[in-house]
Amino acid sequence: MTLAPEDIQSQQFRIVFRGYDVAQVDAFLDQVHDELLRQTAHPTPAAGGVLPGDTSSDGGAGAEQSADADVGHAARALRALLRAEQMADQVLAEAAAEADEIRLRAQAEGEQLLADARSERARVEAELQLQRERDIGALALRRQQLQAEADRLADLERQCRASLQAWLTEHQRLLDQRLPVIDELVTAEEYTVPGNGHVPVN
């Protein structure tokens, strides 16, 4: 993987939940950018450890050691950058897995809520149906009781009418038997009025 300073400068990371601190990542990228710029400005010496135009063997050895140190720093910086990229990929994968888990859990909870709501609706409808049947049964029983009471009162009325009719008939018969006798007694009876003789009673 070949990196240039402008690649690091233009690198952007997506901010995700539970990710790295943005300021720390930017600071690290700035350090890597500066290190690559320095490496570009001071290239590694040629083979043999002597820079062009350098006639001092001691100076060449010191420059070689400095270049090796710079290369080591750059390599460590690149390795750190690669590790950061790997960790970022891992964080993204974990975030995606967590998002999938949350979505599946939310879907399962939604389905459970829907099932609970349907079960509750079925229970309420069953209770209402049972209550309606009870009310209808109670009304039918009350109707039967009222009908029986009405029938009893109708029978009692017929009995009273029959008894009254029999009583009236009996009294009429008795009156019919006694009226001729009373008429004869009234016709035959006379009242005596003082000084006037006998006065018939009409």
C-alpha cells in the first residue's frame, strides 16, 4: 500500500456510534502526514550509505543511521495507521452487527407486541361474547318469568270474573224467588191511619 502525504491529508473517516475520539484520530493523522513530508524532503541515502557529494565517511555513517531511524519512525507510523484502519474496520463491522441485532430485536419485539395485541383482542371479544350470551340468557329467563306471572294473573282474573258472575247469578236467582212473595205481602198489608180508617199501601 503506497501512501503520499496528500492521501493522509485528504483521508476522512465516518463517525459512528462508540467509535474513536475524532480529535485523537485527526492528531495522529497529522503526525503521520508531517512524518511523510519530512521523509519526502530527506530521501534515504544511496547504496553504500553515502549521499551524492558527501566525502566524509563518518558523516555518511551518521547520515545512514539518521536515515534508518527516520525509516523506522515512518514504518512504525504506517503500521500504526494500518492498525488504526483495521480497528476502524472492526468497529464498523461491530457497529453493523449491533445495528442488525437491534433491528432484529426490534422486529421481534414488534411481532411480539402485535401477537399480544391480537391475543388481547381475542380475549376481550370472547369476554364480550360471553357477557352478551349471559345477558341474553338473563333476559330470556326474565321474559319467561314475566310471561308466567302474566299467565297466573290472567287465570286469577278469569277465576275472579267467574266467581263474581256466579255470585251475581246466585243473588239474581234469590231475588227472583223473593220478589213475588214481597209483592204479595206489600199488596195485602195495610196501614191503619187514626181517624181515616184503613189506607192501602201501594
